[in-house]
Amino acid sequence: MKLRYTERAKDDIELAFVWYERQRRGLGFEFLDCVENAVKPIKVSPEIYMMVHSNFRRSVIRRFPFSVFYTIETTEIVVHSVFDNRQDPEKRP
């Protein structure tokens, strides 16, 4: 199944990447690798993670305090947010 990132999810990833790169060169790329590793099982078996809110499913990213929030649509999987778990939970998608 095809995977698509919303603009919000792309912005989430870019902001986190820049922040981690400022902390230590290369850390942003390590973050991107962890995001990719979190998304791989979603592509293979999108129903692997349970619904946590409405029709959103959540995959926790290892090593970094982020979660991938996504929905399964008719023809694609949509990543709505790569959410920093340290934020106010009310801001989740």
C-alpha cells in the first residue's frame, strides 16, 4: 500500500531534524533513520498498531520521544503527524 505524508507530518520531521542537528551533527540523520524504521512495519502491515484516537493509529519511534500518527485510507496509508511526545497531548492529531 502507498504511504503519504501530510504537510504537517513533513513539517514535524523537518523541525525535529533541524533541532537534533543543532544538538549534534549527524543526530538529525539518526532521527530520520529511526522514523524510517518506525514506518517500515506500517507499510508492510498497517493494522499492526491499534487505534488510539478516533481512526488514528500510533507507532512509537525508538530512541527518540516521538510517535507516528497515521490512518489507513482506501488506497493509501496517511501519516498525519510525527508527534513530539513531550508536547501537550491535546495537540495530537
